[in-house]
Amino acid sequence: MYSALADVGHEQETPTPPRARDLAGFHALVAERLAKLRNERGDLPVYGLEHGLSRQEVGWLNQLIGTEIRDGGVGTNFRRVCLTLVAALSEIGYDYRGTGTDFWPKLEPVFGAAIRDREREAVSQLFDLAHRHYGIRQPVDSSWNRAFRHIAWPIANAIAPREIHRALAKALRESYRIAGDIADEDALVERLRAIAGRAGSPRLVQWLDDRDLAAAVAWRLLGEPDPKSRISTDTLQRIFGDLSSDAVAKRAVARATELHRQRAQTAARPKPLGRARLLLVDDAADGLALFAELPWLAAEVRQTLSTTVARSGSYPRLWGATAPIDPDRLFSGLPIPLAGIDLCHVIDATPPFIAVNPGPGADLAEQLAEMGPALTLPVILTPSGSEGRHAEVSGRSVPEGSFRLLVRGGTEPPAEVQLLGMVGGLHCFEIGETTGAITAWLNSLGLARTGAIGVEFGGAAALGHTLQGPVFAAGQPLLLRLTGRQSDQTAVVTARGHQPVTLPPGGLLSIRGASPGEHNLTVSVGGEQLRVGFTVVAAEPVSAVLTVSTDPVAPVADDLRDGRLTIHLRSAIPLRGADIVIAVTAGDNVASVADQVDEWPQSFPPHSPLMQSLTDALRQSAISRGRRLELHVSVGGTWTWSQALDWEMRECEWEFVDGEWHVLTEELELPVLAISGSAPLEPDYEAVATDSSPLLRVPLLEGTPLFREALCTAPRRVRPGGFTIALPERLLREPVSRGKAAGFLPCLEAWLAWASARPEHLVADAARRQVAAKAESLVVTQLCGEAWARAEQAGGPLGATAWSTLAQIAISRGLAAGGMLPEIPAGEEARIHSLLARAFETAVPLLWSDGCTPDPDQLACDLDMAVIDAWEKLANLRKAEGRSSIEDPDTSGDAEHWKAAVAEARERHAAAKLARFLLPSSRAQLLMRADYRLLAENDIVALLMDTHVDLNLRPPAWVGPDEIDTAFRIWTEPRAVLARGDWQDNALRLLIDRQSSRAARYAALRYRAARGMEPQP
């Protein structure tokens, strides 16, 4: 797919004379083209972008149109040549990125003339004329198209505007990442719609309303022909060429195409992932150090394995004996320390290399089991890479040159063999030049010398290894040289499809331009042959080492400016004290903030000081919505990540004029439904902001509330807790209200609207969150029941990790602050909490592991020392900052008190009181064990589906993937829920299935806590 996209769309056209000289001539050319296409398609529409004109002809046409508009405006003068305006405006619609209100000003420089407000109606009439006479596409019925009904025509006829290219590509990739092969186009489009809604892409959701158009574009992106020929080939080719100019979209499409082709092919058995190997490293401080190096894995495979292991809820340990390992770290290809491992026990007891509980499915479990090293004694290790690094080799033949052996005790080597020490419970010997005695000893161990030919790769750093051999990045020259007894002879190297190459004695063979994939070489010397292999992969960032993700997953600039954006940092390796810079640019710097990251993974939610500072700086910059922004994250001054931030195409725009807020569409001002924060379930057109209560202003379009466009306003002196919130006397598990009893939909709309609204300023935002919290509690009660709501309220706040939860509890119980310990200085609550959590994890890293039952007295001692360590670090930090120090800490917590604190932390972190409400028990256990720091939203939805038990035993299922997705995102991405046209239907189904509602709420609470999203005050 890469090559298909790279070759089209941006070549320079050779200037040629236009085929027409006036508007009538261009109209005739477009009419002929559209008539031909319509004749081929029957009842299916044609599109203005399919005009068939070259880029030079479009430029000439724009000049003619500009001259006509300057002379006679836009009206009946275009009726006989309406297709000229359709073609030109469709081109503008294709390139347009904006809010809706700025379409017409951007049109003026194209034509060199302005279309006045009163002429916009004439433009729509000309498009309607072309629709009736030539069959061009009519806009679908949507709230945005009704609000901006004039520009809806050119955008609908732009087929696939540039604005949706990246979002469409990502949705296509995601559809194949989380699902199997999609059999038909209706299922494909429905899956794309669901993903677009979840990602908060309303423009893409609207575009997907045209199912025929969406299917035609999607099939072509996947490299499949469109059986109905719904779009002309040359127009599709142009769109794909433009899409390929966006590197992110191009990669997403390539991955979707690859997954589509892989899953369309049936395979009897999954391909082995390869075997890990042992590494022996000479460490100046610790002597011999043993590591495990897992095979190189493609990015998609790494993602799948990491997610599967993360769902188990506890970090894996190799052979059940190492320290817990972050799943991203485990599958990153970085060496895993095997400190304290006893390889003799591993070989005798044969524990599983990587155990995942619950099981990941038979195929994947088998692949994981096969990843362990062979571990056949003695273990042979040969020099690999840098000096002092030896890697395990398979087989029972020892190589030429020096090597090392790991051997059980009890064997006596010849005197010439050097004993380096013990590692992994085995004796490590260094063997150089072989003698008769050494050869006899090796034979007694079942080893024999290999053939006289050996090869070694060099020149480029290996990314890892597979069953095929070493893995290298594409674009780097590889060097190959002979080793072994015959290295001083001439060799012949042969590769399939290439002429043999003669390698002189002592020479180097340079391999250039090797394409991604597996390669095999045959090396022939003196009548002997050796087959060697290597793999080349497209260079990719080591995403498993350091990654950035966001909530929402497809952010727009409005998410940052309106205070809805969360940034998550994850690292597969510990990075202490790394400096982070987050910046927003638009060609030059717009806003930036900096901080130091001391704990991984790390999240910066909207209410964190860092993100609040960034949001404030962006608001103060008063950046135009016409400028495209980029979000940049830099860690340690060396690693960077960036994401383009388009502005959301809104259904209306708020303007502050003469001291009042007004909401406008393309041509008129909308009425506003006002809702007081004091009575959030009682909409009132006449409500006004008071001295204490905020006001939610919801635009009405043809009587329909646009909750996604709501604005929260309030006087600047409003403070949280400064106003009362009237709640209903009773709650109903019914859609609508009756009398003083509140129905489900009014409560849910209140929660979604207040949680999603744009705040006027920070004070309004605090008041908005207070009202949203009350509305949220109502919906929780309706969906999950009163007993659940009481348990949730009594459970206390959840921590991001079990360690942070233990820190909270230790402070509240007087085990980590107060008494013999210092009181927490003002403003240091967050820092001492972080230091305590980190100190606890360092002191007792296996505390939360299954089966861990430490001695109470030793545990109390370890935790006491961790508390002292945390306070000493805080004292040193304050001293370095020139602030008052802290008295020397001293503590001696009672063992029973620490035991009780640990038990409470274990229960609170897993929200065990809530989990007891979950049925069946298998679902509760799986949801409790999952590691929510590592799971993405789509992974959690998949986890909920894996454990779902539908109440309806006969198909169709009462609650399916879309309902489960809505149930989860109601609590995590309310704004994305409102973007879905089917959110009310999905939500109403949840009233019947309380168990699914509880499971989704439980997962959402754990997810929010793990990401610092604990939300409303």
C-alpha cells in the first residue's frame, strides 16, 4: 500500500492549453463528464469533485468565475453555467478546514471576488438545480448541515475532504486492530461509524452517513476494487495521493491494509513469535550479569501481547521468579535482568516462561509458551555486539574462536579452561583456543566443534533477533565477514535472485538496499556450505520504550483550549527526574509549559497544574481558529512526539457582543435553552445567571438541543459550594420523568451536557464540575442501583496505583505523617504523596503479587524505612530549593496497623466493595485484576465484551458492542458520546441490563483513577 499511495497525487502537471475559453465551455465539459458517470451508475449520485478538469483548468475557471462575480454577482447569470460554480466550490470544499462561519471569507482570495450574504441563497439554489438536472450529491440531513445549509452543498460534493483524511485512516486501522476481518461493507461502515463516534470525530461521523460513498472510499483504501464503481478512478487516485502526503494517515492506511490481507487469509496455526535468548554481560560493578532478550516483534504484535498481559491485572515475572515486569518493557526487545534467578531450578521444574492469567486463548498461550529460551545444558554463549556481551546460541556445536559455557556444578574442566564465576546458579567458563583435552571435555558434555565456516554481521546495530537470525533497520548498509578456520580463504556468497559474489580472504561484504523482509544467504568455502539468515524491517520509533497518548484519542484544538485534554506518558524503562516540555505551535511557539517527571507511567489531566497552565496560555494567545496547531511533547530534551490539532468543525459559534453571549450559524442566530446550575433538570428559556449559580446555555437548532455546543457561564466571583443544587425527590428507571420523579434521559442529558460544556473561564469551570458531579450521581443510581451508589460513595477516592492508595491511607492513619513524623507542609501534599508511593514500591515491590504473604513485623519495618526515606528526600528537595527544611523523621508503626493499612489499600485500589456487586464472579475477577494504567479505552471495551453475558439468550443480542462502548464512555468521554447519533438508544438499553452497567461503571472508575481523571469536585 505504501508504494501505491506514494506514486500518485503530487506530480507536476505539464502546462497545456485549457479545453474551454469561457464559462459556457467549462460548463459543457463538466456536464459531459457527469452525464457519462451518471449513465454508468444509475441511481447513485455523482459528485462535483468529479468534474474531470485539470488543476490548470480549475485555476483558469476560478479566474472566469471571479470576473463574472465582480461584474454581475451571483444569481440568474449562473443558471445556464451552474456546473462551473459547482466544480469550483467543490474544490474549495475539498480543501476547506474551518468552523463553518469562515468558509465564505476564505473563498474570496480564490475568486478574487466576494460572495455577499444575500447571494448565498442563490448559491444553494444553483447546487439544487445541478442536483435535479445532473444528479450531483445532495447533503445528508444532519444538524451541522441544517445549521450551515449553504456550505453543506460544496462540502458534500467534495467526496472525502482533506479534513477527514487522517481521522478516516485512523478509524480504518482501528477497525481492523480490534476486530477480525470485516465481511461486508455494511459491517465495515458501521464499525467505522462506531469508532469515529468514540474518537469524538463528528465530521467523520457525518461523512459516514453516506454509506455508499464511505464504502467506496474504504474499499479502495484497503486496496480492494469497488464492485459498484461509485467514484471515478481518477478522482479516487487524486484523493489517495493527497492522503499519502500525511505521514500519519499513510501509515494508518498501510497498517489497515496489512491487517485486512492477513485476516482474509486462513492459517492453520499462528506463526511462532521466536525464542528468547540469554545474554551474559560483564558488569564492572557486579561481575557477571544475566539477562533475557525476547525476540524482535513487530509493533502490532507488541501491542497485542502487551494488552493481553495487562488485562491479567498483575505484572508478569519470567518463570515466576524475576521481579515484576511492565508488559511494554517485557516485549520491547530490551534485555530483562535475571538477577537472583536459579536456572537449574527453571530447567528441572520447567515453569512457564510467561504465564498470563486468565489465559489469552489457546493460540496465543502456545505462542507465549514457545518464546522461552531453549535452556539446554550446557548453555553456549558467543560474543555478540559490544565488548563484554555474549549471547546464547542454539544447537550442540561450539563455534570457532572464543566462547563461554554455563555448566552445572560437579564437572571438572581441563586446567586450561578459565572459571569466570557463578551466574544463574551455573558455573561460567571462558574457552579460547582448543586443545585435545578441551575437545575431549566438550565431547563429554555432548558438544562438538562446528564446521570450519562462520560469519559475523556488522556495520549496523541489530534491533533484535528472530528465528531467522538478527534484525536490522532498513536503509543502513550491512557488513558481513567470515570467521572460523577457513576465514582466510576465498568464499562465494549467493542470495536468491542475485548473482554470486566472491569474497576475498579477510574481506568484507557490503549489503546495501535490502528490502524489508527475511533474507537468506548461502556461503560456500572449500566445498562446505553455510546458510545464514537475517531480517530487515522498516525503521520505526521504539514505541515500547516511551509513548504518548491522549484522551480523547483523536484530540482537536478545542479539547485543549476548553480544558478537556489529558496527556499520558508511558515508559518501558525507569526514567527518574526526566524533564518534560509540552508546547503548542502554529509555525512559531504559541504556548509551552515544563515540568519534571519522577514517576512512570505519568498522566496530566485537564485539572493538573501543568495542563491548566497550558490551557490558560493558549486562551490568552487568542490564536485564530483559522491557524492549524501542533502539540509537541519533549522528554529529556532528546525524545519528541507531535500531533496535529485541527479545529473542530462546530455546529455553531459563540460570540460575546455588547456584554451578551450570542450563538450563530451561517446565516442566523439560534435560540438558547438556559439551564441554571441550581436546578440542572429544569430547563428555562428565561433563566439568568445569579450571583452564585452558573448557567448552562444550550443552542437550539429547529427545536433540537445541541448539547455538544453548550456553554457554561458564571460570574467570576462564583466559588465551588457557593450555591445549592436542587435534586429530584425520586428517581425512575424509566426514560422520561413523571411528576417530581426524574426519568433517566433528563438525568443523563444533564450529566453529558454539564460534563461536556465549554466553560467561560476557570471559575465557571469549577462550578460546571460541581453540577456535573451531582448529575453523575443521579445517573449512577439509575443505572447501577442505590446500593451500588452508596458503596461507591463510601469507598473513598481510588488511587492511580495500589502504592498511591497505600500512601493515601498511611497518611490518613498517621503512619506516614504527624506524631513522631513531621506534619505535611502547606502545598507539599502532592509531592510527599508521590514520594511515599515510590518509596513503598521500592521497599516491597512484590507486595501486591498473588500469593505474597510477608512477615508482618518485617513488612512494618520495611514500610517504616520507606516512610523515613520519603521524608528525607522531601527535606533534601526543599533544601535544594532554598526553602525551610524538615525535622529528622522517626517512626515505628505497629505491625498490626500497617497490616490493616495494606489490607485497606488492597481492597480500595481494586474497588473490592464495588466488585462484590459484579456478576458473574468470573467477570468480577477479570475486571479486578486488569491493569488500567496500560489498557487503552478500546482495550477496556473489548475486555467488557469478553466478560459480557447477554440477558437475551436468543439473537439478536440485547446489549452488544455499541451499547457496551456507550456504557463505558458515558463516564470517560461524555463529549464523544454526544457525537453519536444513536447514543440515546444505546443508553436506554442499559436500563434493562444492570450488571453490564455496573461492569462498565467499575471499569470506568478504575480507568479514570489510573489516569488521574478523578473528575468532578
